[in-house]
Amino acid sequence: MSDKKTILTEPDAMGRHWVYVTPAEAHAHPKGGPGPLEYGMALWFALIAAFEAVINLGYGQFGIVQLVFTALMVSCAVGLILRTPWAMVLAVLLAVREMFGFVQLIGGGAFEVPPLLALYGVINAIIGIGIVFYMVEGDRPNLTYRHRYRSYRAEREAGDD
């Protein structure tokens, strides 16, 4: 293994090398469990679900679609804490939904929207962008939910050609 050209892993579509481990190995690692950011994301999803449910109930607009999204957000929050792999996918999709909410806000004539609602949309979009990037690129979420970690050594060796 002292050969400089040895590549331990195969690169993904973006050229990043990953080492895959079993779920037990990933969860046994100190970074294999939820950290402060994952707990914060779970809290954010739970608070957004509760807030949107209260608002929709208050306006009498709580239908089947709102019920589904509320259930998905609560499921995502619980899944992030329990380290289930589907929670990572759900977190990314729900964060993208929050970003689309901001696009709808501006597309619907943001001049007529109350300032607090506009601020709520902007903050959700910013947090959503952060969640998407962190869940896709972060070391802890990749180890915790996808059971893999980056192999910088293999990337460095592949670049020595």
C-alpha cells in the first residue's frame, strides 16, 4: 500500500472519493451521530411544522396537503434524531420546499406581503440553502445518514498523475 498511485475508492460524479462503511461502524464513530447542527435542524423542522399548522388552522386552510407537509416535517425532525437514512433525503427536499416558498412569495407580489411574512420567507430560504449544502457536503451528515466519509488521501493521490 505504499504505492503513490493506489486509489482506495472510486470517485463519484463530482470527482470526490468516498469510503463506505456499515451503519454500525458509522454510528460507533464519534461523528457518527447527530451533532448540534442536526439537532438544530430537527428543531427547525418541528417549529416550522407547528407554526404552519397553527397559521393554517387559524385561517381555516388546513387541508390534506398541509397535513401531509406537517407530518413530513415532524417525521423528518424525528428521523434526523434517530439517524435514519431517509431523513437526510427528506431534510433536503423539505428545505428546497422552503426555498420555493420564498420564490412564490416574491413571484406573488412581495409588495403586498406584510413585512413579517416577507422576513419569515427570507429567513426560511436562507436556512433552507444552508441545510441543503450542509446535508450534501458535510462530513457528519454523510457519515451519520449515508454511512460514508470522504477519502482526501485518494483524491490527493489521484491528482498526482
